Amino acid sequence: MIRRFLLVLAVVLSSVPAFAVNPDEVLADPKLEMRARAISAELRCMVCQNQSIDDSNAELAKDLRLLVRKRLTDGDTDEQVMNYIVSRYGEFVLLKPRLEPKTILLWGAPLLLVVAGGLSLIVFARRRAGRPTGSKLTAEEQARLRKLLDE
């Protein structure tokens, strides 16, 4: 019974996300730390690629977290920190790309796909609406139908 409980507990606790920020990285000022965590959550780990640097255990992610914290303690604004990181690693480092002329297709693609899908459904439905469904009645079936309608 105890073994089962421990096994269930281990499975449940294994699904809890392990945040990668180490205690030695945490800033003493809670406001700066909050800003650092918010920025870190928006930056992609270049090693893991589908994780933010806040969640990643990679060495590069740790270096980026430390760089973000250093820039904040040096007095940079959040925007300055983000621009500095983007200038060094490119737009790909952002988990949420900025809305700019070069990314307009990226932002507009979901809307374009929904509109194209809706138009395709409308065209498909209209084409099928005009077509007869089934085969013509035989002479015997037509005579029987006339007889039923006359009664």
C-alpha cells in the first residue's frame, strides 16, 4: 500500500515543471527579479528551442538569464534588455515575434488560413447543392408514385 502511494506521488510530482532558475541567480530586489523573470519567459532557449530560458537547464540559457539580470541591475529598461538580446541572437530568440512588416505574414497566416478554409467550404457546399442525389426513378416507380399521389 505504501509502495503504491509512493509510486503515485512520484508520478504526480514528476509532472510538476522544474523551473531552471537557480537560487544563486535570483536578484535581491524583488521588483528587479520579477522583471527578469518576465523577460526570461519571453526569450527562447537557443539550445532547447521550444522552452524559454526561464525553464531551460541549458548552460546557454543560464548565461542568458545572468545577462538579463546584469543588464537590469545596470539600469537598462525591459525594452533595452530585449533589444540587446535580439541584437546579439536575432529575432529567433523571441518566443513571441514582434509585429513588424517582415513578420506580418507570420501574424496574418492563421487568419488567412481560416478565411481560405471557410471559402473552400462555401464553394464545396454550393457545388454539391446543385447536384441531384440518387438515381432517376424507373417507369414502374414513377407509375406507383403517380398512383399514390392521385389517391
